[in-house]
Amino acid sequence: MKIWIIGGTKDSRNILNEILKIGENDIIISTATEYGGKLLENVAKNKNVHVISEKLNVLQIEEMILEKNIDLIIDASHPYAQNISNTVISMVSYLNERVTQEKKVKYIRFERKMVDYGNKNIFKFQDLQEIIKFLRQFENKTILSTLGSNTLAEIKEVGEKNRLFVRILPTTSSIQNAEELGYLPKNIIAMQGPFSKNMNVVMLQDLKIDYLITKESGETGGELQKVKACQECGVTILAIKRPVLDYGTVFNTIEELMRYLVKL
């Protein structure tokens, strides 16, 4: 079977490792970044695995599905990477309308389980702009953003009346981006996650955080430990709601996904 795993998460790497245990399959695993590709370097040594480390446009996606004769697409992209999911779903639908039943491409989604936030010290928003609007009412609060480097420009205004800390990957590009946008070194936390609950607690207490900005990323990405730390420290969570897409066939555990693949 020829499989394309849309990666970029720890889940996708775990899924790849499990698939390699069940037989000889030709596998392509794609990530949108060079960093994501580096995390797959050891796995890429397998002769049956090909790693792509770049953002794919519509034409590249169509070309790969057709030229590589893909049988199955496993979408294990980040829950908030809805653009790639929407594009692939549309492409699969378009291609399947043009071929016979036997040659149709299968698309399945691996979706992380949601974390139970409870209903104490938690506010949920549709997007980051709603959070920024909410925070405009405050002054001299201490805020920690765990959204990464892609939102640095957008969220910067929060630090005009409040103390804003940003937790980003310790890569040259991320740190350089933060510095070019005017973030001071004392407000940049460049560390590789996921973090334990204890690590989060120490950080929240040491920085005297009032509000933590996050996403409903799910259990795998360290979100559960982050939520528990906030609850222990009395920190208010400001969470961006997870996008809701019509994925079709969805699996929430790798065990369920592997049972499905074995049947195929």
C-alpha cells in the first residue's frame, strides 16, 4: 500500500512508527517545516519512507497523489492546520470523481483527544483577535503566550499595557523573528516542549503569570499538563477554540487507527 501521512505533530511520528511494524508499505510523510523534517531524520533512514519538509501547494498535492499513486492519506496534521486539511479533502474529492471505484484514494483523519478544561478560570475564543480584544481592558497584568512564533507580530500589542512573555522554539529563526519585532530577551522563553506539569508550575509561579494563552491542541502536545499547572496556580486560561471540520472518517487513538489499517 502507498500511504501519505500528513505530519508535523508527535502523533504523526508515532503513527509512522506503528505502520512500519505491520508490513512493507511505501510511505511518504510530509511536514511544513525544516524543523519538522529534522525530527524525522532517524525514521527517514528506512528505505520505505520518504520525507518531504516543505509547504505543499494545490498543484504539488495533486501531482504527488497521482505520480506516487497514493492509496491512503492519513491526515495527522496539527488540529489548527485546517488549511492543509481542507485542501487535501477537496483534492481527494475532486480526484475520486474522475476515476473508477477501484482506484479511489482513501482519506482518514487522526484527531487528538480534547483536554477537559473544566469550567473554572477558563475563557474560550474563536480566534486570537478575540483574545487580544479581551485583554485590552487590562493593565499591568502578566501574560504568557504559548502559541509559538507564528503569532508574535499579531500578539505584540498585548505587551503595550501589560507584561507579555512568549514561549517559542529555541531555533535561530524563531528567536530572530522575536527580536526583530522588538521583543526583549527577558520576555522570550525559548524552550522545546512538551513540558511537564511541574515545569509549567515553576514557570507560572516564577513569572507570576495572570493569564496564559493557548489552543485546544489536545493531550499529545502537552496541553493537559499546561491546564493542570494553570489550575494549580490559579492562572486564567485564554484558549482559542479548535476548528471544526467535516473530516469524514476520524480516529482519536492510534490503536483504533492501526486496527483500521490492518483490515485494509
